Amino acid sequence: MPAYLDSASRSRPVAARFSLHSTASAATGSRLRKYTIGSYGRITLQMARAEAQKVFAARLEGRDPAAEKREAKRRMTTDRVEDLIEVFTACVKDPEGRRDLPPVTS
């Protein structure tokens, strides 16, 4: 078997993604910023273009859309953990009544 077909050297296919690269203002050190819009297939080209326009508009307003996106993800995770803690403490307080609790979803 040729070396390039060896299972140890195989690489997985790379998913196509829409991303946006822009240079930050001089106040932030003029560094290149990358903003991933989404994966091809989940969003269309038109949706990606609309999102890119929103990102550029936010950059012109002086906001950082990438930081806002990270914060939204962090908040979502925090909310999910708080919900799990609430369900857990309810089960600990009333182990017999746990059937009445809403199902835990991911």
C-alpha cells in the first residue's frame, strides 16, 4: 500500500465555511480579525452576504462582532448550566417529585 493511502496519514475533509477577514482600526493595533459566519450548507450565500454586511456595519460603529458572538455563546452556556443546577437541586430536595420536572434538553 502506498504511503499516502496509509490510514495514519489520512486527513479529514475540510468543511467549507463563510468567513470574513478585516483589519481592525489603528486604536486596536491594526491586526487582522477573522469572523466566521457559518458553514456552507447551513447558510446560503445570500445569508452569508447579509451577515457580512451586518458585521461590517458593526465594525463601522466601533463594535467588535466577534467579541459579541463569544459573549453570546458564553451566556448561553452559563444559562444552560444554571438550568441544570436548578433541576438538580429540585431533584435533591424532592426525589419523589422528580417526574414532574421538565425534561432536560441539550
